[in-house]
Amino acid sequence: MNKPPNPAAAAATLRGAVDLGALSAQREAQQRAASAPPPPPGVVIDVTTENFEKAVIEQSMTVPVVVDLWATWCGPCKTLSPILEMLAGAYGGRFVLAKIDVDAEQQIAAAFQVQSIPTVIAVVKGQPVPLFQGALPEAQVRAYLDQLMKAAEEMGVNGRVGAADEPESDEPVEEPLDPRFVAAFDAIEAGDWAQAEAEYVKLLNDSPADADAKAGVLLAQLMQRVESPAEAGDAFTLELAAADLDAGGGDWAGAFARLVELVRVTSGDERNAARQRLLEFFELAGDDPAVQPARIALASALF
């Protein structure tokens, strides 16, 4: 069996993932993005090797260009791209969103030295400015864009493209969080995962089909186990704890592999417990690329 990861590092990683982007807020942002009106013409563009010089380099002399490097197979890209497109419209053309499929445009991806996707890089006056990697929540994406706008203005790059008929406010408007989740978010920010679980359970009792509340309960339970991992017990208990730490550190593939193996080599209550933990992790991992192979491996282990 693999060596368990460091509990403190796993806890810190998971805390960083949720403190700034609670699950409900992120899902609401995705829903708003899906229903938002399309951005003005010319604000969101598809870029290829053929039009890169004009669409990105030349354009960046008058307006910042935010480059979204993505691929069709990338689950987190499907979360981030709609948020970027919505914000491109919300900022009223103060930046151009250039979408680049790294599989189709490998030369551009190599030039940007892309290591993982989604990767977001700005170009201002022809110079690349790294922004962030991964599918961040809307609030964090806005923060990066605000910093970019300030830096670009200082460089004299403050143009606007595709302006709508109605004047846009220079400052994007923050969307309010769902008030039902405020108490749970407050508990998360305070590091009180037991209280966060209790708040999510209340929500789930009122709305049993609420996917956000269910995910919140699972996340709070995982975080409590990560922060107080089992240090003694039989091999099964310790391996469950190791899977929690893998998940807490963002290593979904490692967590899935441990649990699939437990399902394969155990029976009865232990097998059911390992299978249930694995199903919970599938729900928390969402579109992570490791989910589908693990589902196939679980089916093989069961049958």
C-alpha cells in the first residue's frame, strides 16, 4: 500500500480550496454564466495560430487580452470557461477573452509553456502576464481581473472593445451569495467544520434534493477526518484514513486507487464502507479526470 500523505499538508490544501470558493457560490456562478446574455461582439474570440498575431499581440496594445487555454476533454475547463465568458461581458469589453484549444493549437500552448489546463494568461503590450491555473470560483477570477485592469491602466492600456449600447459601469457588480448558506460559509471561514456540517445538515433536512447542501455535508465530514486522521487501528481503518488524506490533498487518483483496492480485497461491512466512501469521493471530485477510470475500476472490483 502507498505511503500515507502528510496530514497537515493535506488539511492546508483542502482548506485553501474551500475557504475562498464555497461550493454553492461556485455552482451559482456557473449557473449565472450559463444563463447570462452573450458578451458584445469581439469580446470573446477563438484564436488559432493563423490569427494569433493580430487577435492577441496587436490587440494587446490597446486592451488587455486574457488567454483561456483549454481542451474539450478537460472537466475543470468546462467550469471555468463560462465564468470567464460571463465576466468578459460584465466588464464591458475592458478586456478581450481569447480562447485557445491546446490540442488544436499545440504550437501556441508550447509557446506559453502550458503545464496543465485550464491555464489563464494575460497579454498586455505584447507581453505575457501569468494569471492563474485551475477552475477558480468567480470571486477569485474577478480579483485577478481587477488586478490586471489596474496594471494595464498603469501601462496605458485601457481601451474597450465591443461596447454595448448602454454604458457599462467600470466596477463589476458582485453577486450576492445565497443567504441560506451564509452560516455554513461562516463556519468554514472559522475553521469549525463540525458546525459547518451541522449547518449543511439543516439545509439538507429542509431540501433533501439540494446537491450543494449534500456536497457541503460530505466536504465538512472529509475535512474533519483529514484534520483528525486515525493514527491507530487495523489495516482497513488506516487505509480509509490514508484515502481521506489523499483526497484532502487533491490526489483524487490516489484516493480512488486505495478505495478500489479495499473493495477488491474485503467483504461484508468493510467492503460496503469502502464502496460508500468511494461514491462520496466521486461526488466531491466532480469532473476530475480520475473519476471515470475509477468508476470502471470499481465496477470491475465489484463484479
